[in-house]
Amino acid sequence: MSLLPHQLELLAPARNADIGIEAINHGADAVYIGGPAFGARATAGNDVRDLERLIAHAHRFHSRIFITLNTILRDDELEDARRMAWQVYEAGADALIVQDMGLLELDLPPIQLHASTQTDIRTPEKARFLQDAGFSQIVPARELDLGQIAAIRDALQPGTTIEFFVHGALCVAYSGQCFISHAHTGRSANRGDCNQACRLPYEVLDGQGRIIAHEKHVLSMKDNNQSDNLRALIDAGVRSFKIEGRYKDMGYVKNITAHYRKLLDEIVEQGEFTRAASGRTTFSFTPDPDQNFNREFTDYFVHGRQIDIGAFDTPKTPGRAIGWVTRIGQTGDKWFELETGDKTTQLHNGDGLCYYDLQKELVGVHINRAECVHAQKGIWRVFPKDALASFKDLRKGLEINRNRDMDWNRTLEKKSSDRRIGLWASLTETPDGFALTLTDEDGFTGHAHIVQEHQSATDAARAEATLREQLGRFGATIFAAHDIALHLTQPWFVPASALNALRREAVAALEAARAQGLARLPRAVPVQPPVPFPEDTLTYLANVFNHKAHDFYVRHGVKVIDAAYESKEEEGEVSLMITKHCVRFSMSLCPKQAKGVIGVKGTIKAEPLHLINGKEKLKLVFDCKPCEMHVVGKMKKSVLHQHERQMREQPMQFYRARPGVKA
């Protein structure tokens, strides 16, 4: 079992331990972070000692730490992965996030397993299989709608948690189903080293070679934002709400974690659900997702297919409109003026501005100095870092956005949250002194006793107030008092030093009780005999890269197993990306859109399109029955030659058996 049915988990990302600690401080119930290796982010690994520091902090609040071990592995990497799993388990980690099924054939520690988004869970059958194979928490594809998520919920046992991405960058492909990076560069997204070909600009050509879009980022999605859909996702069965961003900076994690903490707390306060971890969080700022890097927002497919999901003009962050250009300095001047129309809007030295030029490309403006010209009208004179002549299409009347606010950034560089676990304190007198009992909101208790003379107070009212004041000083701890009860025959005078020592000892006892009371998340027991996989044939799309993964699928009834794309067996033209996003639909060229339109019916067909970027050419093939798009291409010769060289210089082991042959 993972979460209880009434618990809601806010799951935040962390690039490193310091960011993870701030995620906890800003309300995360769990944090996912890379271990020393194999974490699907090539440059986001963390030393075990740093993980121990993060785990110790998280566990004080009964928050959990999940370690990403979600790349596909070569045979010669399996033993290192197994050892790493034991290392992070012994460090106190609560779960492993896994893609490669070969890991389930190893001697893993008794740590809970979560199925990575890279396992490509789109159907109830796949979800049920992974549950029966031993996974306690699963991540359905981001492309699913509420009905499809609910169907997965109905297929699972109550003890299996559905986790869903609610915020952050969107991979246009189904997770685990993109091979463009490997085909073009040899860098595998399934091994944490994607080159983000989806963010590049392309010319889109039809079957006759006609250009239907020029230099458009047609594979680049807006960023995910499910802020308005949390209640609907809960009703569909989601219990863990995941924020994307293991490459993101501290300010992003603080802000977005705080944003979703506030939204989930509003739901929790209605009484039906509880937080998955302890404590309430307050913030010294008002969370605002628009303040962080984003490509504008979409809720993607949660409510069905939408036409406006792409960031086709630019993969950069456009920011928020703040005003328009009113004057541009003459030759030799180094400034332009803009009017915000709002006297509350302040510009700062170091702010980032931007605008769209006439070709709809985003142009950035770094403010070297900003001067207020007219406070009431909000007119500012901006001195850019670069020469005015370098700003293409800068003109009077142009709308200006701000995509970096230095005042906001400075706010988040400071302490910006306070997370406290509520408790009730009870002071009683004993024959030889006083006893203090602290009971926290989870029912844990800490008890302390001091030997102290019972000395009558000269001012009873003041003595009682002093007792409450001294006992209530939990500022340096993770606790906050709801109430302090004094069970005394009279308000005794007790020295402040004695009360402070009593409180510190009781807090230490309470923290020890909390630590002792935090149980390991249980490892799910796989169903025996092994349940059959929903299919008996696997292509390269299943990402089987080692003989242990092969053995896993054979044990679950699969008869034909192709090797992963990274094994270099698929040298011809194949699907390099499978996506729910449809370029035809987004450009209003979908046959289903034209259905029934007089004069158009039957004239628009889902014929292939082509994408051109420099020397790279990809074909778009449309599978209208499941309403999916395939980006088709083949592996570059340079990648194959590089692979051949590597094999000569340092032979690597990986699964290379032909279909139907056991490695």
C-alpha cells in the first residue's frame, strides 16, 4: 500500500538536496530526485551523503523521498544499478521510480517501486499489469483525459496510487516513445540525454512539397498547468500530484510547490481529504506560476483534444504583458520609454523584457537601468544592456512583456516559507518538580520532567503568562503550539532557564517519537503465478535493452521480443516519436475537422507531411483511428558508425537477441 484513499500527495522535483529541502519547506509531501546515476537526467545526479541529508529533513515531517532509477540499462550496468538501489535504501529513501523491468529480476532491497512515466501507461490493462507485477504507484500518460484516468482507477486495487503530472514542461511524445534524439545524435532520451529536437523550428511541407508552415516550432508544446482541474483529477482517482522540473532552479520549485500547496490545502480544508505528510505551510510571498519560465499554459488533453496546445512561435518564455512602447530615443540615445498604465508596476535594474518581432520571433531585452518618468501613468525609461539598433522591429505602440522580475527573484532568494506541525502542550506539577507533555497533530507524544522547587509567585497573573510564553517558544523547531494547558494547583514561579530546558527536552522526545513512528513504505508483493503481459509481442517500442528485462517479459508470457532502439537493430525508417499531438489538427487540416463542411468534405485527407530543419528531414504519418501522429525517420549513419567504433574500443553488453530468441 502507498497512500491511503483519503490522502493527497504533493510531489515536487529536486535537482539537488538543497532544492529538495526547500521543496519540503514549501509544502511538498514527497520529493523525487536523482541518485548517483541512472536517473533519466544526465546532469542531475546526487551523492548518497546529500540524499541522506535531504531524507533526514523530509522524514521530520513524514514527507517521503523517491529516487529516480528510470533509465533503460545495458547488461553491464545492472550490477551498478542494483548496488545503487541498496545504497539509497540504506540511506533511508522511500521508493524507487523505475522504467527498466530488468530491475525487477535483480536482488533489490525491500523498497517500494513506482512505475515511471517512461513505462508509457495508457490503458487500464497496462496499469493493472504493473500493479500485479509489484508496483505501488503508477504515472499514467500525460495525454489521458479524465475518463481514461478513471478507467485506470477502476482497474486497480485500492492500495495502488495514481500519480499524475499537474505542472511543467510537456514532452510532445508519449513518455518512453521518442527516439529522435538517439537517431540523430546517439544521445538517448531513454537514458537521460535528450537533445530536445521537439523544440526546434521546422518547415512543414505537404506531399507535393508545398510549404504550409515556415520556421514554426510545430512539435513544441505549451507548459502543463492543471491548477483548475485538481478536483476533477481527484474525482478521477488521482492522489499524487506531480510537478515536473528536475532541471529547474530553486525559485521555480519554491514558487510552484507553494502554488499547488495552497490549492490542495483549499481542498483539504473541506474535510474529505488529508495531507499525505505533516504540518501546515505559510509563505512570505504570493505564489504565481506566471513568474517562472513558461511557454504559456495548457491543460493538454485532460478535457479532450484542444486546438491551442502548442508553443509554435517560440519555445522561449514570453512572460507577461506589462505595457507598450511610447517613445524611442533618437540616434545616439540609449533608451526607449514604455507605459504600463499601472502605477503599481515597478521595473528594476536587471529585469528581462521581451516582445514579438514582425516574424513572430521573441526578442529579449535585458534592462541595464530603469528610471521612472511619470509615476501616475507608469511611464518608464529603459536603458537596455545592448544597443538599440540590435533590437529588431522595436517601434512605438509595440506591446512589451516582462519575463524576468528581479524583485521577485530576490524575494525567493531569501527564506520564503515556514512549515510547522501543530501540537498541544500540557504542563503538570510533580512531587519534585514539573512535567511537560507535547502531543502533535499526528498523535505522537514527547515527555520531559525536571526537578524544580515549587516556588510561589508574587504575581500570579504574570507568573501564568510567563509560563505560557516560555513554553510556547517553538520558533527554532518545526512545531507550533495550538494550545498550552497548565494543570497546576497555582501559578508557580519557574525560572526561564528551567522552562527552556524542559521544552527542549520534550521537543527532542517528540522528534524521536516521530522518527520511530515513521514506517517504511511496504513493497508490493507481485501476484503469483506471474500474470501475463497484455500483449505477446513486443517491438523496439518496449525499450528492452538487457537480458534481465527480456527474462521479465518471457516470465510474463511474451513470446516475441525485439531489442530496444538503442541496440541499433532498427536501422531502417521507423516511428521515432509517437504523440497524441497532431500537426494537422493544430493547423486545421484534420479530416475529422472538415467532416460535414460543405465543399470540403472528402477533400482533406490525412496524408503524410514532412518536417525540415537544415539537413534533417522527418515524415509525419497520421493514424486517425487512435488519433495519433507518428514522426518517422531513420538512424543517421554517423550514429551507426559511432556505435561501431565504441564497440571496437570498448565492447558493451546489451540485449541483442533476435525476436523469439532468449538472450
